[in-house]
Amino acid sequence: MSENEIADFNKNELWIIQKTLEERYRRTVETQFADSELRLDPHATTLTLCPAIFWSDGSANFVVTKVGESRFRCQFFYRVHQQFGTGIETYDDLAECMVSLLQVQADYAAKLNESVK
């Protein structure tokens, strides 16, 4: 692994993701591994290949990306122009990242449902 390469999710991190999803949805959620090129330094143009985990629930799609040792970013989206984060750029606690992501999306979905009524 080169200096600029980010390690894949480890077994403990995968367990945290799966258990958090099972608690939220009360079922096993199928996740997919992906790679994402991200600019980790906002002042540089260099992109870094980072491991990511993706899943969907209804029309919502979710991505958690590992950007370093115990460093994670997350977002959810519906369409290309409907991308949302939690307001925190990088988490150092994966469980907090997951819970925040799921809560922000649930709040957003509830607000959407309210405005449709």
C-alpha cells in the first residue's frame, strides 16, 4: 500500500456498518463496495482513491467513504442534484457517522412527507 492509498474497511468497521443498518431498518441491508476519488485536501487538486460502501433504501442512496485511518465522510442522495451531508465534513467515529447520516436522512424524508400533505 502506497503512502497516499487508503486502507479498505476492516472487519470491525464492516460490523459497525452492518449492525447500525440492521438496527435502523430491522433487516439485513445489502451493501456494495465501491471506490471514490476524493480531494482530501481542499487546497490541492490531487484526488485520492478511497474505499466506499454504498446502499439504497427506497429512493434514497447512501455512501460512507473511508478517507483515512478512523476517518470517514458520508452523504445521501436521491438524484444527481439532490445530494446531502450531515453538516460535518469528516468523522473520526464510524458509529457516529452512520447514526448521523441515517438520522439526517430520516429527518429530511419526514420533512418531505410533511410538505406533501
